Amino acid sequence: MRFRTMIAGLALGTTAGLGLMSAPAQAAPTASAGAESVVDTKSVQATRHFYSSHWTLAECQARGSYWLSLHPTWTAECAPGLGTDGKFKYHLYMWY
């Protein structure tokens, strides 16, 4: 019985391993004239990402300035609201 379990595990592991090593399938390129792909366009819409919560607006803005100094193309936003503890805080959101 132990031998069967070992062979079954080996077969399953080999199948999973070969599946991970294979290249992912890709869609064939379309030949539509005048259509731009996402790669061709230079501007991409930024999305809003929560970063951290702060007790004061100044603390939130300071943290936002720190990240903007590292990533000049990002945008920072300090939005007032309640934290998970129910207390008033400023939430830092980064747009990138």
C-alpha cells in the first residue's frame, strides 16, 4: 500500500511540475488596422492604493511627501475617515 501511495504521489508531482514548466498560452495577434494595444499607449490610468492611517493631517502629508520623493510620478491623497478601531484618522492613498 505504501508503494502505491509513493507511485501516485510521484506521478502527481511530475504532472504538476511539468504543468508549471510549460509556457503559458498566448492569444494570437489580431491584424486589425489602426488598433492600438495597451503596450503602444504611453499613458495608463492610475489606480488608488491604500497605504496607511495617521492621527493627524500633517503626519499623513509627511508620509505622502516621503513616498512622492521616492516615486515622482505617483500622487498622494490624505482622506479623512474612521479607522478599523472606530476612531477618526487620515488615510493615505497613493495613486500609481
